[in-house]
Amino acid sequence: MKILLANPRGFCAGVNMAIDSLDRALELFGTPLYVFHEIVHNRPVVEQFRARGVIFVDDIHEVPFGACVLFSAHGVAPLIRKVAAERNLNAIDATCPLVTKVHLEAVRFAKEGYTILLIGHEGHDEVAGTLGEAPDSIRLVQDVAEVETLDLPADAKVAYLTQTTLSVDDAEIIIAALRKRFPHIVGPSRDDICYATQNRQEAVKALVPEADIVLVLGSQNSSNSLRLAEIAKSYGVPAHLIDGVHEIDDGWFTPEQTVLITAGASAPETVVEQCIEHLRRTFHATVEDRHIREEHVNFPLPRELRVLVG
């Protein structure tokens, strides 16, 4: 068996920043420490923090008055910040800067009188936060069919934004449909889909033609991880999205196969290493590192933590 190990894979700069922020907050404030939504969409990461005393909540009112709360990498709506202030919470904002960019674009377009068409998945934490920036001005568009049902005139003053973790190809199809329907539509000055999402998708596309099967390390509620598995399947290659080695079924493989391994932007490298070791032991697999693109992006800790640590 040969393993093709995709690079880049795993943690992006936003996830690194969010996890480092929660680690630092635990050092500074101890427990109980609250996080609004999952810090990142990865079950092993969340469970590790839960074991250290972190309490994850989906309702900001569950955080006791005056307690410490950290906002996840996916961002929050202004209403959440308002309630946090009213409850005198010590709020630490670990929103990924690339998500913040989309929020600022939504605010700008809304102030300029645009109807904003947000391309994304209903119910995703990031989408909920962006919608909350301008709820009266934003409509969610999930696919081309929804583009056709929009009850706006062709000359409407419209703009589009996208969730940062979408499939690049899927987003381009929807954007093309929006441009056809609304020729004067405007978009962000730079692509909203984050660099890490694009790079991991590009690596899968480049390597999947050489693979017989694909393992994507990531959780089922991770949008960018789901997209990696979908891309592999679109090439006709079986793909399995798993949280870790405990979910591997040896019946998926035959000894002579080439296995492509990648990981979503919120999946830790430890789970990748455990899967590789299992395939080495079970199928005598060898590993070939394949570098498609280099990444050198880092985001600073939130302002609230930078002030405290100097």
C-alpha cells in the first residue's frame, strides 16, 4: 500500500489562533470557562477541551453573569455581543479574521443600500453570524435553484458574499447564475472563500487521480472537510470522512491500493498520524509526502488576550 499525504492539510491559521486563544484563556482564567458554539468544528478537539473543563454553549444566556466566554472561530452576530455586554461577560473574540472580513463587507453593502445574497449553508455557525450583521438586507442562497426563485427585479441593487468554507467550484457555479440573473451584481473586492479551504481543495484535485481511495480527517459538521470528501467522490474515487483511526474499517482497503490522506482545516495532525500508523501496521503502507502549495499565514491572538499577556 502507498499513502499519498496531501499538503497542505489540517489546521489553518484561523483554527490555530482559536485553539491557541482557548489554551491561553484557560491559563489566565481557569475554569469554568465558556465557549459560544464549538471552538472549531472538530469533535476530538472539542472533547479534549471539554475534558479540561471548558463548557460549550449554543445559547449565550447559558453563560452566568460576569463569567468568561470565548467566541468561536466562526464568528457571532452583533446581538450576541450585545447580550454578552449586558450580562457583563468577559468576552474574548476568537473569530477568524477571514470571517470578520465577510462581516465587514456585509455591513458595508447594507449601508450602501444593497440587497445582499449570501451564498452558504443554512444553520452553519458562520452563516448565522453573518446574517446577524444585517438581517434586513441579507438573503441566504444555497444553490442555483434558489437563485431562480429570488423575487428581485433584474435591475435590483444586489451584492453577493460567500461563506468562507464552501467548495470553490460550487460557489463559482452559483455566482455565475447570480451574474446571469443580475448583470449588475457586485461582489467582494477579494474572494471570500478562505485561502486554506481553497488550498486543501486544490491539493485533493491534484492528487485524487492517483488514488484508489481517500481518507479525509474531519468531523461531519465541518463544512470544509465535507467538501474535500465530495470533491474526491466527484472524481469517482471512494472517500471516507472520519474523525479518527477508531472509525477506519479495514474492509475499505486492499493491500495494493494507493490511499490519499488529507485533513480538513479544523482537524488536528495527531489524528492523521494515528491513521497513517494504523495503515503502516496493517498493510505495510509507505508514505509519500506530496506538496501542492505552501502556506505561511499566521493570525495574532485576540486583542483581549494580547493586552493581558503584553
